[in-house]
Amino acid sequence: MANLLNLQSFRDFFRSGQIGGVMLMVCVAISLYIANSSHAAAFSSLLSTDLGITFGTQAYSFSISAWINDALMAVFFLLVGLEIKREMVEGELSSLKKASLPVVAALGGMLVPAFIYFLFNKGESTASGWGIPMATDIAFALAIISMLGKSVPTSLKVFLAALAIVDDLGAILVIAVFYTNEVHFDYLLMAGGVMLLLLAFNFFNIKQLYFYLVPGIFLWYFIHHSGIHATIAGVLLALTIPTNKTSLESPLEKLEHLLNGPVNYFIMPVFALANTNITFQKEMISGLASPLGLGIIVGLFAGKTIGVTLFSWVAVKLKLGSLPSRSGWKHIIGLGMLAGIGFTMSIFISLLSFSDELHVTEAKFAILCASIISGLVGFIFLKSIKKSKAS
């Protein structure tokens, strides 16, 4: 029964990933249209508009863009954290044998792109963006592999989901460790106190979600003011939500199902709408050949493909894991290409990497180009593989 529940959660995940991916594409198109129309200035002004909330006598004001990138994306990271924990407890990451290949493949898919970016940007003012090509957009990647239908084995879709989840965990750690400029330990100490309270609730098997979500708001506030990016609060909160290995729906699974719709159908499309507003200029084409552009494009497309395939090959040769059932090395190569769709997480890391608006814009354009190349080539490559000949 537990296996059936886990299979159903994967099916829900794929289904929402496919529809959510289509919505992302639509919002990207709308955002690009607005940015290159007469509405560009008004849209930019809207994103810069301050929205405030008041607690007691204290007022807090952030721009709409900040609410999207710091608050809404914390909910996205909460869902990612829930998925990571569920897979570690009862899914594809629940044992060393199950987790070894996607973990090793994801590691290769992070290290090789970062190294390629470093080679292109060593000594440049854009060197801080090495984390950009490390990320895989789980919604887009799963949307495209879902569109392949029965052209690829189901096991490959599960493998991509597990790889993308590990990749997300790596990106979260990179953001927390390398993209934090200044830490305020007083707020960090208060955040630690909230975490201890949440862990105590978990230890005493308190299952009502409001015992976690209400303190989670304070956790977000303290993390936000500590200097560590506020989205990390979503992951920390997720790790404290109780779950189980039985057929009974756990609080974690309940919250995951509740968040799937809002995240896939609202939060990620809104993020894409707000952060893909690239005003095209002819200088952007030449920018793709700059160290920044080449580092991102080569890192995402070639780096992900090489990293995922090479590290998977090493893991199989060392007998650390085995290929997904009914899959061959061509499938792994194609999957590595799809992993080069960086989009949401890559754009998010680019916002943290650069203070220069020109660098941010060039990075977004390079990410968009690399993601389109990775998605199209990966789709065509996997579509061309005959199911009966997985070689």
C-alpha cells in the first residue's frame, strides 16, 4: 500500500510538472512580450511598487519583486524541501542503493557545469556567477520528459525526478553557504530557537500543521533578517514536518498535496513573469559570446550532459548503482541534456550573484537560450531512441 501511495505521489508530481511547465512557458512568453513593448516601463514600475504589512505598531515594506523573490519563493522551497524529505524517507532516496546513482549523477551535473563556468570567467567580474549553471529546473525538465509519453521508460522519469531533487538540494546549499554576504547572529539565534521548537513538535509527534506553519512564518522573518536568503527558511521548515512510511497520509504528504497546485500554477508562473522581463537589445547577441554567456550556455548544455553521463558511468562501473530499468546509456545522455534546463533556479541564483543590472540581464538571456537548446535537443534526442534498442 505504501508503494502505491508513493507511486501515486510520483504520478501527481509528473502531472503537475507537465501542466506547470506549460504555464511557465506561457508566462515566459508574456513577460518577454511586455518587456519589449510599450508597457515595459509600467511593468517595471509595478514590480518596484512597495507593499507593506503591519504587525502591531511595526510596519514592514517590500517591493512586489521582493515579495515574489523572498516570500513566494520561500513557499516554493518549502515544497522542494517536502519532496526531498519524502524521497529520503520512503522514495527514490530512501536507501543507499536507490539513492546512489541519482545522487552521483546530480553531483556530476553540478560540479562539471560550475567548473566550465569557472574556466570561462576566471579573473572576470562575473566570476561570482559560477552557481548559475549548476541548477536544473525541475518543472520544465519533468514537463518535457512527460511530453515524451511512452517514448521513454517510466523508470527514466523517476530517475530524472530524483536527480532534480538532489540537484535542488545542492542549489539550496550553494545559496546558503556561498551567496550569503553578511550574517546577523542575533536573528540567526532566534531562528535557531524557532527550529528547536519545531523539532520538539516533531519529536512529540504533534501532527497538526498549524503548529508548524505559524512558527514557520517567524522562522522566515528571522532568516530574512539574518542575512541568509529567506528562501532557506522554507527548506528548514519542511525538514521538521512529520512523515511516515505507512499508507496513512502524513502531515508532510498532506501539505505537499496542498502546495502542489499553488506552487505549480501560481508561484512559479508569477516568478517567471516577474523575472524573465528581458528587453532585447542587439548587444545581447554579442553578450552570448562573452565569458558570462559562454560560461552559462556551455555549462548548462554541455556541462550538464557530460557531468550527468560521466558520473553515472563511473558509478555503474564501480557498482555503486545500476541504470534505470529498460534504460540505456543513450537515455542517460538525453536525460543529461534535459538537466541543462536551468531556468527558474538559475535565474534565481543570477539575481543573487550580480549587483550589476547588465550582468543580470545578460545572464537571464543566456539562461533562456541554454534552456531552450537543452530542452529542444534533449527532447529530439530522446524521441529518436527506439524503446526496443536501449543501447
